[in-house]
Amino acid sequence: MKTRHVVAWFLSGVLTAAAPPKEQRTQIRIPVWVKSPAEDVTTGGFEVRIGGDPVRIVRTRGPRDDLLLLLIWDLTGEITRVEAARKALAGTLEALPRNAWISLLRAQDGLQVRIDPTPDRAAIMKASEALAPGGKAGLLDTLEDAARLADGLLTRVSPRVAVLYLTDSNIYNYREDFANPVINASDSRDLSRAFPEGLVRERISRLVSQVEQLTAPVFIYHLDYRSDRLNEAYQSGLMQLASISGGSAEFARSIAEIQEGIARIVNLIASHWSLDVDLGNAKGEQLQVTVSRKDGPEEISHRQRYVVKGLKGR
């Protein structure tokens, strides 16, 4: 990967430097998945429309091209699940092509880079062994930063880029107290008692409004599904956040599911196409995207909506 030093520099600097001025977007990058009967799609042949109008595809990258994966560790709980995740991760990463580069980050106490992008799987696993579970959950506190980091990389480096959180986060284990909404005792119409998940939904809504302006897909694999009301609202929010970015979220309901689940989501990341699209004469801030294939009836899934500020009247 020719961009190794650029990536390492950006990762080490972006987390401590002030956010750079926002530049006017002229392109977006669309993550796409093709379910091919032949299971070997080697050429592009995509067509993209924004708001029904065709737009130019500047560059196409496929599953055989370079991949940069930002692997973010957000594990604070049960050691048996963490060890199952480490074991699953070791085998899954080893099976990835050599042109898949991985950077390991930690979410507790702010987003921290633990190892710069590398194809060395053993180095990644050694670094993960040094990350003992514990502390407060960090996913909600770092997701926007992670998505911005990946978005910045997309504008500077050639490879496909994706974010993957490994988390066992519990909504009750954040520094912010989501379980105690402010209740106005004198207002009989205050619905906080009836809808205690309101704070969670407000936080998710704020994050969605930021993430939908960015272009890198975010994936979440959660090691410990929880069925209480507040955590269900939280977990639904994680699914929404991942989906709005073009990624997805999965939840393990047992330790036995972790091995297969991590392999599935990592392979999903590795199999995605990435289309750089010229925005051309697109107008408005909310862009509806449609992707199709010229040379086959394969089923396609892709991110369908982007929010791009400053396009109105262009």
C-alpha cells in the first residue's frame, strides 16, 4: 500500500489536532454489495443516479482492492465473551487478503490509536491482548470521531475504508446517566416517566444528524444483546447509526454465536465495493442514491441517502 505513511500520519495527528475546516464536497463514496450468482464479480459495470439523474463514477474499487479497517475496541465486561471475541478475531483477520490493512483503536477515555495501519495480523492480536476489558463504555462518545476519521481518510487515501466497533456496551455503563431523565413534577403532561428511553433516543438522534453527513460505513458487532427496555432502545439506536452510514450492526445472544458473527461481519466489510461518484449538478442537501448494474441482474444493496451541506442552488 503506497499510502502507508499518509495513513499513519493522519491517524496519529487527527485525534489530537483541531478539526480542519470543512471543505465543499464534490464527490461522495458509496459502499455497495453485490450478491452475484457466480460469486465472482470482477468488473464494475455500475450505474449511479442521484435524485433520478445519472452521475459520473470517478473510480470503482472492489473486493480485490486494498482495504483499510479501523477496528475499535470497546469491551468492558465479561471476560469469557472478550476471549471468545479475541479468538474469533484472530482466525477471521488471518483469513483476510494480505492487502487488508488494520488499525487498532480503543474507545474508552476518548478515541485512542493503539497500532497504526498494518497487514501484520500478529501485531494486531498482540496489541488486542494488551487491552484488558474494563472502564466505561465509549461507543456513543467516540462514534462521531471515528466516522470523521474514516471520512477524512477516504478523501486522502486510495483504499476502501470501513469502521468496525467490537463492543459489549451497556447503556447503564456510560459516564452520562441515560437512566434518569429530568422529570417536571408539576407538569402532568411530562411523559418522561412513561418513556424513560427519551435521553437515549435524543443522543442517538444527534449522532445520526452528524453521521449521515459522512461517507465511511460503520459496522458494529455487539457481544452481549440485552433485553431490558433501555438497552433495547440503545441497541435499536446502534442499528440505526450503522445503517445510516451504509454499514450494519449485529448482536450476539450467546457466547456460541460470537465466532460466526464476527467472521460474518468482517467478511461483509471485506466484500464491499466502493464507488467514488461526482456530485455534478446535484442540488439540495438530502441526496437519494440509486445504484444498479449494467451487465447483470445481481441483487445489489447500498447506502441510499446522504446529507451534503452547501449544495442547495448549485
